[in-house]
Amino acid sequence: MPLTDDGFVELNEDDELEHQRQLLRDAFNDPNLDLSEHSILGNLALKQTKDRVEEDQDEEQVYDAGLIPSSTGVSLDRLSANYSASRANATSSTTKLQITGTPGYVVTADPPTEFDTEDGTIFWNAYDTQIGEDGTAELTVYSDDQANYVNVNANTITVQANPVDEIETVTNKDPATGGADLETDYDFRRQMTLSTSATENGTEDGLKVALMNVAGVTDAEVISNRTEKTDSYNNPPHTVHCYVMGGTPADIAQKLLDVAGAGQAWVGDTVATAYDDGGHAQEVRFDVQQQVTVKFALVLKSAGGVDQDAVKQSVLEYMETLQMGDPVILNQIYGYLYQIDGVDYVNSISAGLKDPLGTDDVAVTAYQQAVSDDDDIEVTVNAS
């Protein structure tokens, strides 16, 4: 079908079949031509209809590929060039390890020394590092995998994969940061939409666009206080306060300095060093988005049983749709649960940041991210 003022009009299969049959009647000059499904010409009309509908679907996909809301995959990547945007690649996380051991012993990077978490997340030593005379050293390590899950908590990298007597203890006092999955189509579209509304500059919108273009950053908010007084968020006068989810401190700081320039007063508990065009070090402050854990208690009815892991995964899929500051809206979870085989009825959904849980939506502040994992979801299944 042609394009109209309403966009691409999808071809109706029944209408197209009648059109193909009429073409055959006209070609044979016989209004009573046998075009039943059991006739040769009837099957020809069906075949031509199927081919034309498939062609129409291909044409619609080509049309959709030129639009941000409907483009996918490589088509979306190519479209992004028009908006000076690019999909964020998967990245490893990095952190510092504090070790104790024999003075003078060198922890090698080639071959790399492996350190792990208790659940098997692998990290490699980045540089040859010698244990000092005081028996301590600090190593820079990076994750073996490139994904979100490698952003492990503090004091979790405690295992030597191949223990040696010269290394006695190992831990990470700070979390590993910077790990990210390959940016999804959904998140990439969101980034491109931001790019169309603002460019990288020193305004609030421009700084947010700039932060979203940093590798590993999945969300950001910016508050600027241009007044002479401390604002309602307790930000001092003439300051900028950025809240960032994901990314590494060094990359975030460098992007903020590159976009806003020197002389900007930054607010935040995270301090990182960036360098101006002259190579001079500049201190940049911002805050890392706060994660708050939401617990759930679900009561379901089922006649034939339900896969509880699938139930938990459905809740987690909903949680992944939330952005920084979004509340947990319990009514929206029902739709996810009713898609699961075996769920006959959802009796109740309770949630909260702590016990006792309630049936009200869970609100968070504008700079908090609601998160959950399997252990935070309790599922009770009763017989229908």
C-alpha cells in the first residue's frame, strides 16, 4: 500500500486476495471463473496474494527503519549517524584491589594474575605491581566479562584463583564500576531522542545529553543552582550537581569538564580528576545514583503449578524498565504475571523497602534507582 498522511497503511490480506482474483477474471474475461482453493487459478491467486503481502511487509520494515521509534538493530545504528549518536558498547568494570603479602613480590599482568569473587566473577590484574616494604600493594584490576553484572560490591573480590604463598589477603574497598551490557535498542532510542532535543553543552539538558553519551552511563540527572541562595536540594549558590548511573568516575569527570569547561563549581561526594586542553588537572564532583532495594511478596493461584523462577524473572523484567526516580507501580506488574503459563489468578502483590510490606506503590527520590534480585522476591502459590 502507498504512504498516506497517516503513515504506512498495511496491506489487508483479504482485500489483496480479492484483487488478485479480479485480475484473473479480467485476464480471462470470465466473471464466473473458477477461483476456488482447489482450482489451479485459485491457488495462483493465493500464491500471488502471499507474495504481495510479504513484499508489503518488507516495504513497511524499510519505512520503519527510517524512524527512531520503530527502527531496530543495525538499521537503528545506521540511523543514529544522522543524530551524532552511537550505541554504547559492552564494557568491563574496573576497581582497585588492596593486597598484603611478601615485600618485593611482583603481581604480574603478563601473564595476568586472576582474582575472583565468591560467585565466580573474574578479574585480571592490569599492571605489574610490586608489594611494598610494608607488605601492602594496590592493584588495578578489570573484569574478564563485559556486562552489568561485573559491577560487584565492595569487599567481594577476595579469592585468588591460583593461590601463592606470597599473597596473603586480597579485597576491594571500593565497588567495581564501569561494566555495562551492549546498549539495547530501547535505551539507544532514548539516547537518540535526547540528542534531538539538545546537544552537548553547559545547560542542564546539554549536560544530561553529554553524560548519557559516556560509555556505561545508563541514566543521569542534572540540577543547576544559578541563584544566590542554597536551593531546596541543599546545593550551594552557582553550582551544578550531577547524579549519574553507571560509567567510570574518570570518564564522567572528563566529559563534564570537556562540555562545561573550567571554572564550573561542581557538587557531589564522588571526586575525580579530569584534564583540560593544557593538560592541567581539574577536580570534578558529582554523585553516583543511589540504589534502593525493593522487596516483593506475591500470592498466586494455579491449578497446575507455576515456575516460580519465571515469576521472579517477570518481576525483574518490570524493574528493568524503571529509570532513576521512577516509582514501583504495583498495578503494572499484574500484566507481566498473567503472561506466565499456569498463573490463574494473582491474589496480591505487596512491596516495600523494608518489612512489613504493603500494597501501596513504592516511591523513591528523584535520584534513587529501585532495584531487586531473586532473593528479594517471595512467591506463594496456592491451588486454584
